Amino acid sequence: MQTLKIVVTGPFASGKTTFIQSISEIDVVATERRISNESERIKNQTTVAMDFGRITIDDELILYLFGTPGQRRFDFMWEILSEGMLGFIVLVDSTRPETFREARRILETFRSYSPVPYIVAANKQDMPDAWPAEDLRIVLRVEDDIKVVPCIGTKRESVKQVLLELLYAILEIMDREA
Amino acid sequence: MALKGNLQDFGITQLLNLVNLARKTGSLYLESRQGKCMLSFREGKLIYASMDGEEESLPVLLQKAGKLTPEQVRAIQQHMAGRPDRDIAITLINSGHLKPEDIVKVVNQQTLNTVYKVFSWNDGTFRFEPTDMPPQGKMTTSIALENVIMEGSRRLKEWERLQDELPDLDASLKFAERPTTPLRDINLSPDEWRVISFVNPRNTIRQIAQSNNMSEYQIRKIVYSLLQAGIVQLVPSQRQQAAPAGAAAQPAAAAGAQAVQMRSPAVKRNVVQKLIDRIREL
């Protein structure tokens, strides 16, 4: 049995747990706690260790989706989660520009852990004040050869598309190296 | 009795506030990883600042401010060697070369530049000696501390933001592959050009600053604006790249190239294709 891992990261409350829930075939094993810090009370619960979703590919192959905790004080978990990952997705709440700087920092951190392919998903594109994906590319200073994909984390089709875009990016790099 | 303490517990802003409100006279000595600084005050006003016991002579400061030519500076150094700055200032004013306000402006600026540097010091020690005054013959000034505190705090915030944006001075720079505007169409200041001339993945930002005799604040500010303008891109330092365990150390240029290039994960192509097919089916 071979297991593969994709990491879904991003700032606090960017929608990582929902993203994984939308596609996972099992109930996401979420390790959430009620938020104790008033300044972070955008939502009632947050992930403190990791989210864990699964997609069975065939009898021999399973894809795991790991969601990182968004709060900075749990970032010691990030490196552990990134070990052996196939690629990673940086999920950004497109409606909250105050988190963009943090998103860029997270992106840089994960990039330093491993040179695997990654994409940026501009989440919550169904919200009226969402920044367009291409604007996010500029503010996050994402290079032209990295995909910035619009996303609605509550919709399975949209989440599928994000995962596929990451896998296409992996294939492109494999082809380039071949 | 000297006031003593730790900058972690009692910061520069609080110290200057104290000096200002208590209208203190004396000298404040600061020692930090970044260096040593002496600030002198008279009745709550800043009159003198010196960093690391070194300071440029008045003629050199005036030359940098464009008030004297290099030839004039050489002549002063020849004829007035060993004379205190105050005597040199009086001679320059009496000879009609400079107005008193020109000299005051340059000395003020030098004093302010020194004091603004220490606003970013958040560790080290301080000691206030009420009997110490600037060395004899040094040019002094009189600057109200309220504005210094306001401007210093503003710069500190900017400094923190710059540090946040550009945390690693051991990173290097390379020219953007596809700049939005050609370099010749961009108006750069002389200092920005000086930095541009050193852009190369083999030169760290710290080295560029050293070569151009720039402070960390100056280099961060310039690099940040060049990054924002899309003229240059960062090449992470070797430390940031966190090379895989067991990987041999590489020269900076080669390591920089590796950092910007993604590698495919250790799986076979057909495995990735399987994932794609399965996810499409979902």
C-alpha cells in the first residue's frame, strides 16, 4: 500500500478544514478547539494540530490531505506535516487582505521546507468582496509559473479543480525534468 | 546616582520621554549588539549624539551635505589639523564660506540620524550619567525631544514592517525575469543605482549594504522599494533554503538557482496520473 500526502496550508480562518471536508471520503479527522483568544475570534473553532482527509485512489494507493493549523503558535507542526509531501496548496481567504502578508510568509516557509510543487488557491471567490486571483498573485508576489487558482472551498467541484491543478503542475515539472 | 537598566525592560522611547519630561541634563550611554551610543542632553533637549565613539569631522559632514568641496575639506584639514570642530565652524562663518544656519542644519541632521538609529535597539543596557557632557570642542545643538520621539516611533514602525517584509539580509537579489517596466524608464535615486549595480545572486543584501556603507534600515528600505517595483527578486539564503539532509554545501549562486527551481516529488509519473484520473471521477 502506497500513501501520498498533499498539504493544505494557509493563514488562520482561510478555510482549510472546509476545503478538506469538501473532498475527503471520510469525515475529516479534525483536531479543533474552541478559540480562546478574542483577537482571533473570527470563527468559533480552529484547528490546533492538523486536519486529516483521505481519498482512496485504488487498492494500492491512498492520498491523504493534511490541513495545517492556521494560528502562528502552532507552526512547529508545519515542518512535521510537510515531510514527504507530494506538493502543497496555500489557501488564502480572498476577502481578508489583512491575512495576505501572513499567507506570503507561510508560502515562503513551506517553500523552504521542500522544493516540491505548489499552487495558491484564492478561496471564498463566491463572496462579494473577494479579491480576484490575479490580484492575489501580485500582492503575494507569486511568480508567473506558479498557478493562482480561484476557489470556493465549500464546493466539491471547485476543490477538485484546485487539487487537479496541483497535480497538473506536478506533471509539468516531471515532464520538464524528463 | 546613575540611572541604569536594560533596554528590554525600558525602551529608548521611554528613556527619551523620561529625559524630556524630567528636563534632565547629562549623558545617556547605550550598549547593544548593534553598537554603543552616547546621547547628551541639556534640560531635556538633545544636544549631542555619537555612535561607537566615532563620528565624522565637521568638514566631512559639510562636504557630504554639499556645503564644501573636497578641495576645501582638504585645505581645512591641512591648515586646521587638530583644531576642534567648534573652531572650524567659527572660521568658516567668519570667512563668509558658510552661514551659521548651514552648519546648524548639518549638525542637527547628523545628531538626529544617530538618535534614530538607536530606536530599533531593543536589547542591551543603558546608563544615564547626570554629570557627563559632550567632549570639549564638539559641536552641540539643541533639539526638542517631542518631535524626535514622534519621528523615531514612526521610523521604528516602518523598521519593523521592513524587517517583516525582508527578514533575511543574507538573501541575495537577482533581476526580475520579466520586469513590468524596462530599467531605463525607471527613475532611481543615486543610492538605488548603487544597490542595483551590485545585484547578483552571489552578493547577499548584507554585503551590498557593506559595500555601499549603508545601514540596515537604508538597505532594507531600498531593497523593499526595488522589490515592490518588480525590478528585482529575492534569492533565499542557504539557511532559508533548508537543503535536504545530507546534501553537500553548494556555492551561493548554485544554491540560489536551486531554490527558485521546484523539483518533482519522489513518485512515478503514472502514480500522479492515477491521482488525476481518480480525482476527476469524484
